[in-house]
Amino acid sequence: MERRFEKMRMDGAAFRECGLAGAQFEDVNLAGARFTNVNLAGARLEDVNLAGLTIANANIKGLTIFGYDVEAWVREQLAKDGCHLD
């Protein structure tokens, strides 16, 4: 597959039922974007600004940040609160 980047503006665009598996995004502004029912399994995020990011109702199995096992940490915190991950 040829690697091709196109410069474009799509502010406010809506995407539904799109197949973007294997897509590459560089120098992309997704500030304020909303992702619902999105499969990011196996995705890799590098040099990203996650300030203010909220994640809810997510499968975090195997999720790592800076090499740390986030799933294990979240399970530990939930156990302290008497809750659990589904």
C-alpha cells in the first residue's frame, strides 16, 4: 500500500461506519473529537497530547501508558473502592 498524506480541513465532519484499519495520521488535530463505538485495538499513539482526555466504558485489557500496565492499576483502584471491571 502506498503511503500518501493529504493536507485537508474537515472541521466538524462526521464519520460513520468507516473502515480505516491500518490508516496513519500525522500532524492531525482531533481536539474536541468524540469517539463512540470505535475499535482502537492494537493502535499505537506516539507524541500525543492527551490533556483532558476522558475514557469511559472502555475495554482496557493490555493498555499501557509509558510502559505501565494501566489495566492492573485501574483494577487495583476499583478494588479499593469496592468495584470491579467488567
